[in-house]
Amino acid sequence: MRQTFPDITPVTDRPVVVDGNIITCPGGLASIKLAIYLVSNACGESRADKAFHYLLGDHGFNRQGAIEEPDLGMKCGDRRVANAVGLMRQKMYELCSLADIAASVGTSERELSRLFKKHLQAAPGEYWRGMRLKAAKWMVLNSDRSIAQIAYECGFTDCAHLVNWFRRTYHVTPAKLRRSHRELGVR
């Protein structure tokens, strides 16, 4: 993109970008945020709430939280970290290395690690894994996808890799969490 459009500054720290009469988003979950933004502007807040309910069944998070990113990456004070967080969000479902992320934001992997630890108190890999785990947890609770499919879609190498990190983080396996969630009648 930089070669083709050298005068354009890419925005990577926001899920929806409005520039005059052009509105863009990177896809994935950001497309839901874009849909809610458009419905809200065209039809009002109550219709946006209703649309959000239909899009996601209203399980797992609120509409306002879906539109506004709570991640610290945008407010940390270093553009490279904010852009790296944005790229991690965009590439959450793809295989991509931290070296590629660092190069994309104009720094080395070592410098990016130092900046993350300074501004976000976490290594880039930990931060990115946390993002992927949150997405996986949401999918476990709000979809009928298999755990293997969720692992694949959230960028884990295989099902065992996801289950291992999920258990470490949430102290329960994805299958057990899903089962207990359904037994409580939440879904």
C-alpha cells in the first residue's frame, strides 16, 4: 500500500475510520462495528441496539464496548505500539510473526518488545495471545463452532495449543466452560 499510495497515512488503531464520505474498516469483527455505526447514524440508537442484538444475539459484550475499543494500545502514548496493536487486531486470524508486525510499524522486534513492556506492561507475544484468547473465549460462549475450528480461527497452532493456554488463563477448558455456560441456560 505504501508503494502504491505513498501520500496516504494508514490508520491501524481504530476499527472504523470515517473520512468525509468514505467509511472503512479492516473486516472481521470490525465489520460489525461498522454496521452498528451505520445503523446508529441512519436510524438512531434504539435501532442500532436492536441490530446489534440480531447480529450477535447480544451474548458476551455490549454494543458500546463493541464500538469503542478498550485496548490500551490506542492510549499508550507511542504510535508504534498503537499501530502494532491495530495490526495484531487485524491479523488476529492470520499467521503472522512479531518480526513482521515490528517491521510494519517501522521498528525492530527487540524495540517493539521494549515499547510494549514500557507502555502496556506485557511482551508483544503475551499481549497478542491475550487478544486471541479473548476472541476464543467469546466464540466458545457464543457460537457452535468446534474447539478445533475456534483454535484455527483465532491463530493457535492446533486445538491442544488453544486448550493449554485457555486452561492457563481461565482455569477451565473451553469445552467445560461451554458446557457449564449452557447448563446455566445462558445460551
